Amino acid sequence: MKIVKGVDRQANNYIDNVTRKLPVETDKRHIQDIGRGSTRSRNIVYLSHVSRDLQIAQEAVIEAPDMRTDRVRPIKIQLSDHTYKIDYDSLAGKIIGSMIDDLA
């Protein structure tokens, strides 16, 4: 598992970039302004279902907690009690595995 700083920012940037590239249909319609008796035009924008899916994904990212408290809380307790043990073999394996993945 890789830990990437600024994941929320990256996700938001990706969503913004994708939604800027989506085709948008506009329809210029004339609307009768009943109160004034004048006619004015209004732009109507139709967005695809993809943009709605991206909006839902963006809302999920925004609502997600910044950290996983279910994983962090026990580690904090172990650190404060000085009982946290580092598995150096596992750590070294993950570092080497990450380096191999980066080379590939």
C-alpha cells in the first residue's frame, strides 16, 4: 500500500479536469417574462450521466474522513504506552517491493 500526500487534492483535480472535457449541450430558448411582457433568452445546459457520477464521487471524497481513525487510534495508544513494535523485516520488504514497483 502506498501512502500519497494530497490524495483529496489529486482526486478533486482529476474530477475537475475530466468535467471540463465533457461535452455540454446548450439550448437557447426564449422565455416569455409574464410580469413584464418581454421576451428574454435563457441558456439551458444538459450534462451527461458521467458528470453526475463524477459529482457523486467528488462529494464522497469531500465527506470521507482525512484519516482512518479505526487504524490510527490503536497505534496512537501503543505509541503513548511505548508498546508499539516495528516489524523491521516487513518494513524492509515493503520498501524493497515499492522500489521494484517504481522501477517496473
